Amino acid sequence: MEGVKFKRKGELLKDEEGNLLLVNELNEAYRVDEIVAYIWSICEGKTFDEVASELASQGEVEVEVEEVKPPLQDLISKLRSASLIE
């Protein structure tokens, strides 16, 4: 998986209450927070390692890439299961 570039599917929307929603091509909506929406948005055309590196360097405190990989792997699996990334 590390060499494969991700392709986003679906779209990011806000509902009438301002909640962020990721909606797949089957029109199934998933409420997400800003972090999940950000990760989904940066995945397009990047490998797992590229996304992990970018995520680790965000914020005021830089985090080791290896610390980011396990939770990121879990999230990527969930996004794939929801048909929001391939």
C-alpha cells in the first residue's frame, strides 16, 4: 500500500447545522471532524508515506512519522470501507 497513490471519492459537505459530512458516490453520508476531513482532503495523489509525513509535520509540535502511521492506517481503512478513498 505504501507505493500506491490514493484517489479520493465522494465529496465534503456541510449539513444545515454546520457539521462536516463526507458523502460517497452512493450518497451515504458520514459525519466527520475537521481532522478526518483534512486527512481525506490531502490524500489525493499521495502515497500512504507522503500523507503520514505531511500529517506529522502539521501543528505546533512536530510528531514522529512512525507515531502517526498506526492511527492513519486505521482511518485509511475506514475511509476505504466507506468508499471515500481508493
